[in-house]
Amino acid sequence: MSHAPYVPFTKEMKQRYTILVPTMLPIHFRLVTSVFATYGYHMEVLDTSGPEIAEMGLRYTHNDACYPAVLVVGQFLCALQSGRYDPDQTALIMFQTGGGCRASNYISLIRKALERAGYAQVPVISFSFSGLEKHPGFRLTLPILHGLMYAVLYGDLLMTLLNQVKPYEKNPGEAEALAARWTQRLGRELGSGSRIRYRRILDNNRQILRDFAAIARKKRDAVKVGVVGEIFVKYSPLGNNHLEDFLLSEGAEIVTPGLMDFLLYCVYNVLEDGRLYGRHALTRPIVRAAYKLLLKKKRDVIALMRRHGIFAPWTPFEQTAALARGYISQGAKMGEGWLLTAEMLELAQSGCRNIVCTQPFGCLPNHICGKGMMKLVKERNPQVNIVAIDYDASATRVNQENRLKLMLSAARES
């Protein structure tokens, strides 16, 4: 088998290259790129969509590839062929956990596609805490990680409040505009190069809560629909055919667990590996300290939400992890692993009993930990209504939306 050439991202490239970021979480990723701007990286989040992206991806990857990989490849190549970017001054970045999921092979798929399309000179950076690759011009330092932590928490808070306000706003578009203004403001702060002060972070969170609470809302009964599943199709409008827009058009309130829970899940799994297999003995104290820090930061936001009293607060991660026990082993950690099951249980416990489990067709971890756990979850929680939706280049949007309409119809009847 031929391997596509590895092109390192050098220190010289850092000064003059634009780094393209694939779509997934629009608010979060804009804040993340602002943090990197502080440290001299010029990143741009791609927000393109349309059937041509999947078609481009299928042209340069085989059709058995994971659907998110097809979309990422297609979006990158569409951007390079658009004429907006100089291929000799452009790099790509891919976020990876480094686990046993096929996502750990995305880098190779992207490089092979670039070579076939005539862009072999374009560097592909692996953003991974597991050190899958080394790039002289790209390093994750402690100050960068510190900023990224707050970018994720800000993103989760804005996403949560937007979801809780948008279905009820009297003036359509007001919540979206407020979220955009706050994303821009927080991006300027995180990208200004100044020292991050925690008091400022907390003040911003309080003001965000006040601003969203001030939006005029109408009283009405809306069906709450939770969204779980494989991380890309769970969050990305490109990956899930604009699932949130469709659910909103049907009058539903969307409840989506935050990105911080996925990061905590990844850190928790390292500690669990140590407990089960004795691994990571040298780094375990550092990982444990990071885990406690992330838990505390999330708890601080939960406390602010509870004191504010208007919006439904997040569930503490420790409680989410505990819910999975008795259902699935926490040694099951391929892809979203046990967290997928835990999030379904968390949603049910919080009163959101209608759940969409999104998964790329053929994604084995999700079929086991998502669709495979649905029967047990529903047996023990008979009030829960779960529908699994496959997303793939060959899946039709009409079929997906019809299944969602059936779920919503059943929810309204009950």
C-alpha cells in the first residue's frame, strides 16, 4: 500500500500560512481559533455546506470510509479548489483523540486525497493530545490549553442558552444575534494576547446569563429533544443535514450535551486505563490534576446557572459517569463509548425523554454503544423515546426527517 507523503508544518510556515479548520461546532471553533491567534496562528473555520462536499469527498476517498471523513476531505478539497486560498500558503488541521476509532486514520485519508487531487504540498496538522504526530511549527503549550479550556466552556454555555431560548423567542433571530455578538466579543478577548483572568471569565458568564434571560419569550409547550451520537454528526450541521434547524422548524427545544463532557470523558478514560490495566503510571498524577481542574471549572458554571435560576443547568460530569454503571462497562471507550449511553440516561433523568441518536452508517462503536444499548435503556426507562438516525452519503434527508417526524408525533401524543 502506498502512503501519502508527510509534510511537516514548520516554524517558518506558522508566520505566513492560513490553517483551515473543518466545520463542526461553529461557536466553539471560532473561540478556539481566537485562542490560537493569540499565539501567532492564523486559522479560518470553514462553514461551507451543500451536496458538492460529499460528492467531492467520495471522489477522493473510497465509499467505505467513515462518513465524517468523507465530509472533511470534501470540505478541505472544495476550499482548496475554490480559489480563495493559495495551496502553497495553506495548511489543514484535524482534531483527533488518537483512540481505536477510524477517526485516528483521518490524517492518512486526507493526505492521500490531497496527493490524488494535486495538493501533496499542503501540510496536514494533527491536533491530538496523544501525540500522534510531531510538527515543529505547531505545539500545544500549557497557556494554549488554558485558553482552550475557557473557549470550550464559553462555547458550551452559549450553545446551551441558545437552545433554551430560541424556540420561545418573541422576535425570531434575537437569540442567534446575541450568541453571534458574544462569540465575537469573547473571541476578541481570547485572541487579544492578554492574560486570562478567571474573575473576568466569571463576570462574562454572569452577563451572558443576564443577556439571554432578557430576551422576550412566549410561553408554550415545546417537546424537548436530546441529541447524542458520534461527535461529528452530533454537532455538525454539515454532518447531520441541519438536524437542529429541522427540529426547531417542528417546534422542538433541542438539548445537546456540551463538548466539555467529551473532553472530560477522554481524560477520565486515561485514569480508567490506569485502574483497569495499570497503564500511564508516570503521567497519571498530571492527568488526575487536569481532570480535577476541568471538573471544577464546569462545576463553577453550573453553580452560576443554578444561582441565576432561569435556565436549566448542566449535569455534573461525575453524575453522568455514574449513570452508565449497571448499563455498560466504562472500559468500553472506542469512539464515544460509554459516554453515549450515559448521555442518553442523563437526558432521560433531566426530563428530556425524546432522544435522537445520530450515527454515521457503519460506525461500529456507535452502533454498539448507541443503537445497541437502546433496548436496555428503554426497558429500564419505559418513558424514553429514542430514535437512531444513520447519516451517510447514500442516506436521504427525506427518510431521516420522516423518522424524526414520527418520533415527534409520538412525543406529542404522550
